Amino acid sequence: MSNSRIARREPFEFTLSDASAGGEELSSSELAAEHEAVLVVLLRSHYCPRCRDIVQSLRDEYGSFASRSTAVVPVLPDSVERGALWQRRYELPFPVLADPADSDVDSEFDTFEPYEQYLRSLPGAALFRSNDGDLELVATFGNGGPKEFPSVETILSEIDARTDGETEREAG
């Protein structure tokens, strides 16, 4: 399994443009208020075939995430327009955030740069638990390289372990 547990406990806050909502802003506090967990998927680029496959597999299993009160939030290090293209093309039931890095930064991301450092390469993911309206990092996925992004089942198992079974399962 290619996830590593993180001892980092400080709250993480962000507000980014949601490409799926015409560029309206989406904040971490909104996600934390509505979900017990948030899976942030840091994608390599708009053109990455592996990233496109990952987003589509998450879309196909979205009901499993929703039944666990887990938001799925892919983040492109690109423009709102490119994220909106993904939204239309793949009919995603979750937001796509745009987080392009400043041109002077070695990172792919701006806001998510601190979490990108936990990943050996992209794509990767970070699982946050909602804690009193804040997001707290609890695990990362995909540390073995771009072809070793875990299966949806592996991610769901980690979510189950991290939410202590407190989430009421919804039927269907």
C-alpha cells in the first residue's frame, strides 16, 4: 500500500476557484462543515492520461465516497478554464479546483504546495479529516510514483479506518 501516515496536526485552510462552478470560490471551511473527510487529489496536469483515468475512476465510485461523508476534490495546477473542460468532458459529480503555482516557485501548486512535499511524484492524494470546522491531514496516497496511485478500494479502506466508523452509511 502506498500511503504514509502524517503526524502533522495543524489545521489547513484554503479558498480556491472551483472550475466546476464557473470559478466561484470553494473553501476548506465549507468542505469541513459538510463532510467528515475530504480527499484532495493533486493532479500532474490537464494533459496527463493517468490523471484523467484517476478522476474517472473516482467519478465511477463517487457514491461510495458520498456514503462515507467524504468529499472528493481533484486539484489541477492549471487554470479554471482547463478544470471546467474536465468537468464538462467527464461529467464529474464533484468540484475541480484550480491551484496554479506562481511562476517563481518550483512546486506545481501554490496553495497545496506544503502537501505536495509529502508526495514523491504526482498524481497523489491527501486525506483530511474534518475537525471542528477545520481540515486536518491524516494520510497521503501515491507516494510510490505516478503509476502507483492506489485503487479506489484502498482509499475507501483508509477512509473507513480514519473516520472510526462514525459515518452512517446511506443505502445505494
